[in-house]
Amino acid sequence: MALIPLNIPAGVYRNGTEYQSKGRYFDANLVRWFEGTLRPLGGWRKKSESQMTGKCRGLITWRDNSADRWIAAGTHSKLYAMNEAGTLKDITPTTFTAGIADAATKTGYGYGTYGSYAFGVARPDNGTVTPATTWTLDTWGEYLVACSSADGQLLEWQLGFSGPTKAVAITNAPTSCAAVMTTAERFVFALGASGNPRMVKWCDQEDNTAWTPSTTNQAGDFELQTVGSLKTGKRVRGVNLLFTDVDVHVSTYIGLPYVYSFEKAGSGCGVISSQSVGAIDTAAIWMSRSGFWIYDGYVKPLVSDVGDYVFQNMNYNQCSKVYCVHNSKYGELTWFYPSSQSNENDSYVTYNYRENHWSIGQMGRTAGTDRGVFLDPLMVSSDGYIYEHEVGYNYDGATPYAETGPIEIGNGDNVMAVTRVLPDEQTLGEVVVSFKTRMYPTSSETTFGPYTAAQPTDVRFSARQVKVRYTGAILGDWRVGVNRLDALASGQR
């Protein structure tokens, strides 16, 4: 008999058919590949027992000038601050206009004439979707600046946790804005300012109350040459990236008299949502309706091993909820999105930019932020609680697993008779293994196991192709390396 090593490349491949993923992983949940091994994601626990009102679509952490740590979160109806002790405070200004929790699609009774379209045929694009309300959050020194896509005010919160301290509208700032960001040069950018979806306005340097251009300041404005609508902006080393739903523009500080230059960097690559961009210092990576894209000095498409699955599995009516979270410890960007079976974020896709592979899974998170200010990443559940992630191994009843595509001997025309599994695990017995066999790609499937692979384990099955599924048997930090199958090619019949 021959030993067949299950030396399977890291990450999930799920473009096209299941058979096209032969020799790769095809399905996964709550696992990652890192430094050559398959392992579970870290679990989560509540940061605070206080529940926020509304659906959270914005989250940020920062330190003030006294090194105290803060969290701010924006829901469709409220703006919150939390101190490092976990106390939640409502800082919503009295002038705030609440938005909507879910994207609204005008498909109800009375919209369109009866019998206009055949059953099962998609309606034409008539501009009928109003996006869910999202927030852009940034810092201005030690202060918080914020903008709700529904409210449009540029807000500032100057700390203060005792008393009725609320966020307030920035004096003289434009209204009816889509988003806000601060630049490395200490300007506040108002994006989609004054109700113009292409307009960028900025305050004077170091003075966010001076917005009227004059010969004695550097305030200014610029209307982008685009058919898109500004959604968000990100700082990347040396430049500011401005994203519309159609294209991407680069803004560079050049000083007086023009202050900033603007140049289109890419077309047909606009963001799918205002929170779908992950910035990693020297680059930005984002999800678009046309796939994944990266800016590292130039805008170019990012080939994804799971793009076909993700974009077929998405509820596009609710795609304004897509939220990207950076996990710098593992070099990962994760996009949470609503699947085709859900109106709320319930699924995720992760790209490991250090090792260049992808993963998928199910998890309901509406917003999140990287570790750094706090020890662990923070994310928000759909019911309004802030969670610490990558702590322990509690998954609220879910189980981490990874399943391969078909594995064959040679060209797949031989029947493989498997008698034993030789495990390669960090701690034997912490993972169980199952096998799913077929004679050809579209035949019925037979499952064997699960087996606790604590030692060389006896199994007995025959097939032309076999899929291997690893499932965590304990809530712990297990590892799977290169397991081997003791198998014999027993002919073509």
C-alpha cells in the first residue's frame, strides 16, 4: 500500500464547480490557515453587557492625550461612546436625524403596474434601493469626528464622560454630507458635501471651524469628475484615497494655492459599501460589485479564489451593509456580508494578504475594528453588543471545520481503497475526521466517520474520489498539519 499525503494548499478555493476544487479546500467555517497549519479562529466574549439601540454600522477605537482608551459606535439611530471600563454612553446630538436599519427597496404594493414582469425575472434598475444608514468615524487629535450617511452633519465629540456631554455639529461645516475623514496633514474632508455627491470640501489646516476659502487659509473644495457618488475615504501612506460607487480617486497634499490635487486612479472599481475598504498602511483593499480590488500605488483587480461563491451568495439589496475588518495580527481582512438567504450580515470572506489565500464562513457581525488600542479586535453583533474577538474558543454553539474538494489517485480513473489514516496534529484527538466518497463528480455521496484520529486509525472505504472533513472536537487551539491516507489503487472498476 502507498501513503498519500494530504498536503493541501492553504485557503479555500470555490470558483466554479466542486470538482474544480480538487486537491484544495472547498468549504470552511471559523478556521484559518496560518504559518503552514489549519487552526480554529479565536472565539469571542462580550465587552459590555450594555446593548446599543439600532443596527451598528460604524466602529472606531482611539486614545486621548492622557492615553485613556475610547470606543465610538454609530447605529442607524444613535451615536455611542464607551470608555475602557466598558461603560456605554449615548452621545447622540439633539439635532440628529435617524436613518434606516435596512436598505429599503420599493417593491411593495402599488410600486409598478400589476403583471409588468414575468415571475422570477429580475426587475429593471430603476434606482429603487435606499441604502442602509452607515457611519464614517475618525479622530481629530483626541476628539471624535463622525458623519451618518442619513443625517449628513459633521459631528465632533470632545470627550467628557460625566454629565450630559453630547456630540455637536462642527461650527461652519457643510451639511448634507455622505462621509467624513481626516487627513495626515490635519484637514477634515467632507465627502459628498452640501448634497453634491461629487463634492469634496475641506477646512483650514488645524482649524475645523474655518471652511470658507480665503487668501489667509487653506480651506477649499473640489468637484470630482465622476458619474459616481462619494462613499468614503481612507488614508494610505502619502495619499488620501476617495471612493465612489463607480471609481477611485487619489488626493495628494501640494500646498497653496490649490492645497490638494485630485486624480482618478481607477474606473469600474467603486466600493460596494461605505465600509467595504480595508487600509493596511501601504495599500488599500476593497470589495466592489465587480470583485475585489487593491491599491498599492496603482489600482488593480485582486484575484480571489472564492469570488464566484461570495458574489453568487450575496443579497445585493442589502449590500450597503458590507463591513471590512482588519486583523493585523494574522494579516487578514474580513468582509462581513448578508447572504442571499438573509437581510443582515451573516457570512464572511477573509483574505490573508501576508500568505495570499482566502477563507469563508458564517458569522453575524455588523461592524468591527482592529486590535491595537485594545488588546483584541472588537466587533458588534446584529443585536447591538460589542464583543472582544480572538479570545478563548467560544463560538455560541458553532463548530469550526474545513472540508476539501475531491482527492484522487492519478487522473481519477483508479478506485482508491483506503484502510488507515495517519494523523498529523499538534495534540492528537482534538480533531475528528470524516470522509465523503464518490465514484464520479455527480454521483451520490457516502459518508464515513467521524473518526477520532488519536493514533493511526483503521478505516475502510473505496472510491474514485474522496473529500476529507476536519472538525474541531474540543473548544481549544488545535492544529492540523499533513495527514496521510494508507491507500491502494485497486483498478479502474
